[in-house]
Amino acid sequence: LNAMMHSVQMLETDIFAFVSQGKDKALGQRKEDKEKKEKALAEAQLNEKNMEKELKKMSGGVEADQRKLAELNDYIELIRINSKIAKSKHKIAEIEGEIKN
């Protein structure tokens, strides 16, 4: 009977150790999973910040391009006006030439 009690106690000890190992392993896995999730979240947040910086750079570039385009449009309009003035001066010169003749 003593030997059987001792065997049962050893079996209980083995079972407890096995269950404890399982719990420790499960806790370790949960901790590892949590760390992976936290790392992934941190990476995602970093990527988001980097993307925001890139978008700001790009929008700054777009604004600069829009200003340049507006300047070019103004320049083109000035060229058109100067062309009209030149045509008008030429026409006036033709008319003055006809009047003198």
C-alpha cells in the first residue's frame, strides 16, 4: 500500500509538472504572440508616420508645381498680350503708311 501511495504521489507530481510545463509553454507562447503583435503594431505606426511625411513632401511639391504652373500661365498670357500689342503696332504702322501715301 505504501508503495502504491508513493507511486500515486509520484504520478501526481509528474502530472503537476507536465501541466505546469504546458501552462508555462502556453503563457510563453501568449507572451511571444503579444510581443509579435506589439512589434507589428509599432512597425505599422512607423510606416504610417513615414507615409505621412512622404505625403507632406509630395503635397509641398504639388503646391510648388501649382505655383510654377500659375507663373507659367501668367507668362504665357503676357506673351499673348505682347503679341497682340506687336500686331496692333504693325497694323498702326501700315495705316499710317497708307495715310502718308
